[in-house]
Amino acid sequence: MSRARVLAFIVLIVRVAIGAIFLVAGAAKVGHAAEFAVEIAGFRLLPQAVIAPMALGLPLLEILLGACLVLGLFTRTVAWIAVAVFALFDLAIASAVVRGMAISCGCFGPNDASVTTWGEVARDAIFVVLALLVALRPPGALALDPRITALPAEREQPS
């Protein structure tokens, strides 16, 4: 197996894994906006006015990102967004740890018992690096991106 194929397979595995993480995390929060809003507010980083919209919108964004990554659709753009999202999550959790706050990160919905620790910070840092790998490489095997960009050009219409 060539190096390019191995790399394409690795990117596929990482892309699908990150996508699955987003899908599970987003799905776990859907229908639990009130509880998620309390967890977001617990970080004491955002104005009250943005917490409710974030609690409603973030799970949908996570599901959209996850679906695009699993399918390999708009892969590089979505992976860069994933890098930014994971980095923001990581900074928020690190901020809570530094401030001595042992609160639920809310990462996987209302039943997520994990609290903000340096382990959580390390986990999200790994997610940042993995998303960066996907962002910097072709989308990997089984992605829809190459199929979309390989469509034949539209035929010229007679005048």
C-alpha cells in the first residue's frame, strides 16, 4: 500500500472519528437547551444574552459539523471550523480549571458527569490537533468532496 493511500485512510479514520464525536455531542444536547444553558452559564465567560441562543444553536452546529465530516463534505472548511470550535472549548475549560472551578463541561449533554480538569483540557487539545490534521490534508478516502469537484462542466448553451 502506498504512502498516499495510507495517509488517505488515516485521514478518513480521523475525519469520521471527529465527525462522530460532534454528532454524539450535539445529539446528546438536543432537547436539553435549558440544562445546557446552565452549564454554559457556569463558566462565567459569556453575557447572559448569548447563553440561551448558544444553548440552542451549538448542538445544531455540532451535528452539522459532524455530518459534514463523516460524509467528507466541504471537508477542509468544516475541519477548520472544528479546529476553532475545539480550541474555544479547550480555552473555556482551561479557564475554568485555572480559576479553580470544578464544573460540568456539558460536552456530552446533561448526563455528562465529567468535570473541568486538565485531563479535559488535554482531550480537547488532542481534538484540535486531529481536526488540524484533517484541515491540512485532502479529505481522505470515501469523501464526497472529490466527487463534487469532479463533476463535468456545464455544457455551453446555444445562443
